[in-house]
Amino acid sequence: MTQPPETNRIALLGTGIMGSAMARRLLGAGFATTVWNRTREKAEPLAADGAIVADSPAGAATGADVVITMLTDADVIADVMGPVLPALADGTVWAQMSTVGDAGADLLADLAAQHGVTYLDAPVLGTRKPAEDGKLRVLASGPADAIERCRPVFEELGTVFGGLGAAGEGSRLKLAVNTWVLALTDATATAIALAERFGLDGSLFLEAIDGTPTDSPYAHLKGAAMLGGDAPVGFTVASAAKDAGLIVDAQRRLGMGAAFADAIRADMAAVVESGGGSDDMAAVVRAHRR
């Protein structure tokens, strides 16, 4: 990618697994990037990559052209951005890229509107490795001119998904996609655990579906982690449980049955409650092996 213009100054708030990987992509492309995290120790390693580590969200956002939030949930983001929004310079774009659900996206859009700040709802599809490789899919929704302004930033992180309109549509589509991802993860865990309970090698399940119409590369990826038992963390069980809860909440608001998503949430939550919340979500297999 060509060198970004000097005016593309980025503030990235939240340097967990995804935020830190995204920050390194932007720094590597030459974007002037200031980072902030509630636990400063998680942000400080990015200084070696060229980031400025700020002591406060407002300090990070001062002078930024684009403020990216990559934090836990809508309530946390609203708490962090509350004092930041009034201090943003005219023309600053707030690109909210966390998974916050449909109600959360609307809450944050309203917060931005109260302060006259341009807001993009732009959650991403992908976990740690795609973030590191610049292969996320950005579900950007909101004003078209703001999306175009942020396109060089988004395209360093991955590809921009087209066809979305008003802010909030990105988060709604993200919930639909996450329903599929979490269902496939939990179904793979269930199948492996059932095979093992029968006294079979769990890997036989993956061999049996290999190359058939029911095959899935993702099932092999997560299935190998479930069988190996020591997967690098791409997306935590705690985050998966949180996202499943957002799906359940949305389905209930829409008058849909939520039993399926709630069962997935319960499986993820069981692993969290047993102390495995920081493990990769492939660890959901433990809930079925019990």
C-alpha cells in the first residue's frame, strides 16, 4: 500500500488481542498511531513498533483524524468515549470496530450524534491471525463519505464489505455471521466429544467429513485445536460467550426463539466459569467432554 497521508493520524483505544494486532498493521503501514488501554502494560509493547502510548483516552484522541474503538462492550465504550467526544476536533471520524450487538451500536450512534461526531459502525470478521495478516473483513456502515475517508485505514486491516447502509447495519450483520461461527464451533466440539464418548478417536469425525459436502475448513481448524488441547488464542471463550449473549438478546427483542443460541452461550459460559475464559474458544469442547 502507498504511504498514507500525514493527516491520517489514528487513535486506537483498546489493545487486547485484536486491538494490538490492528495497531501493528497500521504502524507498519506508516500511520501515525497513538494507543491507549485501561491496563497500560498491555499497550506499552506497541511503543517498540512506533506507537505513542497515551495515559488517557482523551490524550490518545487529541489531534486524531480517526478514533478506533476496540473494547469489550457497548457500556465500556460509552464510558470511555463519554469524555472524549466533546473534545474531538471537527471532522474527526469515530470508527467503532468492536462487537457490540445491535442495541449497543444504536446506543453508541446516539452518543456520537449528541456530540456532532461522525460515527461509523464497522465491526470486523476475523480473529487474531487474520488481524495480524491484514485479512479482516470490515463490515463498515454509516455515511458513505466517512467510509471512503477511512478506506485506507480499513484496507490496511483487510477488505471493506460493501452493500451496507446506515450505521448499525454492520453490527446487525456481524451478529448473523457470529451465529454461524459460534454454532459451527460448538457443533464441532459436540461431534468430537460424542465420538470420544463412544470410544472412538475424535479425529475420525474430521476424517469422515473431509471432502464431503458437509466439510468445512473451519471445522478442521477448530477441531484440530480441540484434539490438540493447546490452541493459540485467536478469540477467547469469554468473548464468545459475550457475543452469544448479544445474539440471544437480539433474537428475543425480535420475537425469535433463542434456545439454540442460548445453549451455545451456556456451553461457552460453562468453560468460563471453570476458569477457562482466557483460552481460545475451541476450549468449549471441555463443556461437552464433561
